[in-house]
Amino acid sequence: MHLSRLFQRSVRMFGDRPALARGAAPALTYAALDLRVRALARWLREDQQLQPGDRVVLAMKNCTEYAVALLALWHARLCAVPVNNKLHPSEIGYVLENSGARLCFSQGALHEALGPLATQTSVRLVDVQGPAWQAALAGSALPADAGVHGGDGELAWLFYTSGTTGRPKGVMLSHANLVAMALNFHADVLTIDERDALLHVAPMSHGGGLYGIPYWMHGGLQVVPESGGLDEAELFALLHHYPRASMFAAPTIVTRMVQHARGLPPVAAQERCPGLRCLFTGGAPFYVEDVKAAVACFGPRVAQMYGQGETPMTITALRAERIAQAVAEGDDTLLASVGWEQTAVEVDILDADGAPVPPDTLGEVVVRSPTVMLGYWNNPEATAQAMPGGALRTGDVGLVDARGLLHLKDRSKDVIISGGTNIYPREVEEALLRHPAVEEVSVIGTPDAEWGEAVTAFVVRRAGAAVDEAALDQLCIDSIARFKRPKHYVFVPQLPKNPTGKVLKSELRKNYRPAALSVHA
Ligand code: AMP
């Protein structure tokens, strides 16, 4: 199914229902949104002379225009190329050039900064707060069936992976991929209907933007906070305003929300944010202690998914009820897992030769699913490496236990090899997080003359709390094998993170100096 055809179905089914709102302001209905979408689509195709398959970059922070632009691109049979608005203009320049984009929507200061680049690459730059955008929306509209004739194999979303080494690669996702993603979301995370609202707190340039699809597909409302991101006070107010709202947030953002809630007058979880239906998280490890804290704070309304750009948000999932049940029963094994394979997804654990391993044995997580990308843009070598025979090699190391739960260890490149033995940072991180004074932690391997690599822990202490190396060492001795204990501790005020809240281990590695060991705050 082409996403444009699917959206037109929603326009017919839910025409007068609210579809898109900015904060608590009155929402556009599906019918009103459709008029804007089709007018913008006509402007793209007729005034800008873009052809089916052409790429259009979206370089802006979260705003309602983002949702309008996405739907218009799909109606015009064009491909969206989302970029993080916090990237350096030269990094955005790389995407403009590599994708061969014809046009770029941006806004504000970023629009100014991109000016010279657009000239070099002959990409037309359009400010979504400027007159060209307004004129486009006020013009005549393409017919409702303009997009429906595109096959669902057409490119819908060309997503440049953050790529910690080398240049980012463009992940090609088709309409069929994204429809499959939305169906899996309904099947395994949350069913959506007309009463539901989605709060766009996470960057719409990442998976967060794609979550609009399972909502508009079933008549839900998309809400973009006025701040365009996470402002805790604004978010908690929206969770009082909307009676049945959900949101995606990276684990570190969930933890920030828990901290904010702790500073509020003590009330029951339900009263704290009465409108919250589900907080779904993923994209990075969600540690057992953090899951428990989130459930204590928000109640049985916390779900988790595991996915990656190459199969967006869709590999495994744990519904909120299962997580709440596991917290109640003290089932830490389930809480430490990323859940069961999603409905349309086959997850296998393969050894280095590509053979399946027995249960409870570590190997690489390999995925077959209709959500798996078509490949990397203009990069057949990388595609052949990532998906030999069509199955996606995720680069994640994990095991499936007897209950069928997937336990992720780490990205294969993050595994520490010390004295010839593999050490998985996540196990060490889980152990350290049990200390009440530890707020955040990230463990990496650092060069070591004797062992090859040494386990090094970067620790953020909770405000006002004290903890030293000796206490952490004892905690590790009590809970994990001695050889996994960190050899070095670095106490830091905060961890480096990317705009989606993922800890940047690459930065920790790059900036690590043995001298930093004396940074004991
Ligand atoms: P990205 O493509 O930037 O979304 O990064 C995807 C990677 O994030 C995955 O390959 C995993 O290594 C990690 N990841 C995603 N979801 C989870 C999760 N729920 N728990 C642990 N790691 C995750």
C-alpha cells in the first residue's frame, strides 16, 4: 500500500476529526490537513517540476509543517530525506549532495546557515516559515488520487544513519517498509484509534517522525509541542490537556522525565500525568533499574522496542502490560531483555559462519522482515555486506533465551576484548546502575598495554550523592565476574549524547586520556 493512498483512506474515514495540532491549540482536521497536503504536493510537482522519485531534504526541528511536508512529499510521489537539524551545515551539505536532492525545506537560523551550501549544490532552499511556503499552501491542489498509482516499492524515506565510522549511509525505506512498520506497531506495541494522540517530543527527523504513520492510519491526532522538543513542564502540561496521549522517548529522556517528576509534589502515578497512555522507548539500552524507576513513576504505561534505522523501530518489543507485570513479579530477566520478535519479524542468532546457534548462545542478531530496508543509497558494496541473501545483519550481539526473549549484549564494535576474553559493557553498566548514587554510566574499552583493552567506566553521580571507586568496585565484585570489573573509573558531570539521547561511546573513546583518571569530582 502506498502511504498516500492510505492517508486518503483516513481523510475519507476521519475527515472532520482532529489530525494535527501545535501544543494545545485547536487542531487541523483531516480534511483541512489534506487540502494543505495536496496543495503543497501540486506546488512541488508542477511549480517546482519535481518528478516521482526525486529526493527532498527536511532540515528542520519538530514543527507541524514537518508533518504537512512529509504527507505532501508522499502524495507527490517524492522521497523524504530527513536530517537532524543539529548537524553542522557541512554535514547537511554531505546529505544534500549524496542524496542528489532537488529541494530542501528548512527554517529559521538553519535556513540562513544552509544558504551558501544550497547555492553550491543547486538545491532549492525553502523556508517553511516564509512566503514561498505560504503561497504553496494557498495554491490549487493535486487530485486526491495523484499518489495512489505509485507502487509501494517506491522510495519514501531516505534516512542517513549516524554512522560512527566513515561517512553516513542512506538507508532506503519504501512505502511497503513503512506500512509494515506501522502494522507491527499496532500488533505489538499499541493499537491506535480516533481517541489517541501522539506527542512529537523525539526528533521527527529520526524514527519519531515515522510514528505519525500508525496514528494517522487509524484516525489519531499528532501533536507537536510548541517548544519543538522536550520541555518537561510543557510536556507534563500537555499530558494533562490530552486525555489519551502517548510518546516515543529515548531511555535517557525517560530518565529525565522521571527526575523531573520526582521534583513535583508527590502524587500517585495516574494523577501525575493523567493523560499518558503509553511511553514507548527504544533506540538504546533501557537498564533494569531505569525501567523500574519509570514504572514506579508513570505506572504500567512504559513499553520498549528494539529496532534500527535499517528496520525502523521494528525488531522486538515488550508491551507496557508485560513490563509492569515483570516489575511486579521481580522478573528482572524479562526487564533486562528487549522482548519478543515482532509479529512480521523473524529474528535469528547466527554465529560467525552464518549458522544458527542454540538457545542461550551469543551470536549476531539477524532479521528477516518486510520492514527491512531496500539497501543503502548508491552503495551496493555496503548493501551486500549488511544484507547478504536479503536478511539484515544488525551488527548487534545477543542471545534468545528459552522463553524466546532477546537479550542484547552490545553492538559488536562496542564489545571489549580484554586479555582475549569478550566483555559486554551492558552487563557492567547494569551492575553499576544498582548503586543509588549512580545516575548514569557508560562503559567502554580503552587501550591497555597488558590486556589489549581495559574496562573503563564513565560515571555520572546523582546530584548531592557521593560514591567512590572502592564502593563501585565492591558492588561489581558482589554481582559480576571479577575480570569484568572496571579497571578505571572516570567521574564526569554528564555523558556525551546525540540529539536522540543516545550515549556517544565513540566520543568517550576519542576523548579518553589516561590523565582523565584523575578527574574525580
Ligand atoms: P539507530 O539505527 O541509530 O536507531 O541505532 C540502532 C541501534 O541502537 C541498534 O542496532 C541497537 O544497537 C541499539 N538499540 C536500539 N533499540 C535498542 C534497545 N531497545 N535496547 C538496546 N539497544 C537498542
